[in-house]
Amino acid sequence: MVIGGGDTGSDCVGTSIRHGAKSVTQIELLSKPPEGKNENTPWPNWPMILRTSTSHEEGADRKWAINTKEFLGDDKGNLKGVKIVEVEWSMEGGKPKMIEKTGSEVIKDVELVLIAAGFLHPQHEGMLTDLGVEFDERGNVKTTEYQTNNPKVFAAGDMRRGQSLVVWAISEGRECARKIDLYLMGESNLESKDTGILSSVEY
């Protein structure tokens, strides 16, 4: 089972099939998007439309408006099932509200779950609140040049910019490493976007 209907979920579907999975079910929390043009997301908004990838064409049971309730295991700690429930979406006070459909709860037998779900922001409780770092208006760690309000704590990638592509995480990790080096040593020989060999190239 793949939890999440986006591009990462699609990659999980294809990879699972190529690794010999007997069957793959992909579930998505949101309702099934329309095929073709969507009047609710006109240009320049990202069009919320049904997308079928080559991975899906290889074979997957796709389900929409499904919420995951519980993972079930055997007495040896192995996953044996997932409890899921159908949901309906409505608008309440200008915000979407999810309501479980009575009597739709089922347990699906599965041996492996791949979670490809997005997130709103990093978990605040625990390490971040213990460190006393501040958060921005989106709930991500607030930084100035990767440094938080706690001068000994730096943040990069999804932690400070929100969910994004892995290339951004790699790029920010390199940039953040240089800022930490500068903080600790007063200087740095690490490359960055401003000091690397490509920084002087004209396009």
C-alpha cells in the first residue's frame, strides 16, 4: 500500500511493481480530481487534475478520499493490515472539513506500507521547542541565512522552507554547512552559490 497520491506516491507504485509486488493499492486523502480542465484551479494556479503516470499504467488500484486509521501487526511485530475509512469533504467557515463516512471502515491486508504523504511543517513539540527556536507564519523554523534565533542552531531544507524537492534540500544543506563553518571558524573554504566555480559564469 502506498499512502499518498502525488508524484512521490507514483514513484513508490512503480518501484513496488518492478520489485515484484503481488498487488499495489495507492490511497489519497483528497477527493479524486477531475479529468482534463479544472475550473477551480485556473491559470496561473497549479491545475488540480487527474494525472496518470507510466507507473500507474503498470498496474495499481487507486483510491481517493481515504483516510488511514491504524496499522495492524501480528504477535511478532510484522505489519499485517491497515485500517482505512472513506471520507467526504465539505467547506465550513471557508475551510475544508473532512468527515468520515459511517460504516465505511475496513481492514485491508498488506505486508508493506510506503508513506508518500506531505506535511504542513516540522513537529514543534520536542526538540524544536526545547531549543527555543522561533517559527515563521507557516510553522517552519524561522532563520536568517540559515541561523535561527538561537545562534547555535541552524536549519535548512524542509525544516525551514517547508516540503519541497530533494534538490533544494541538498542545495540548502551545502549552503547551511558553509554558514556553520563561518560561525565556528570565522572563515570558510566551502563552496557556495556565491563563491563556487559557477558563481562567475554569465548566462
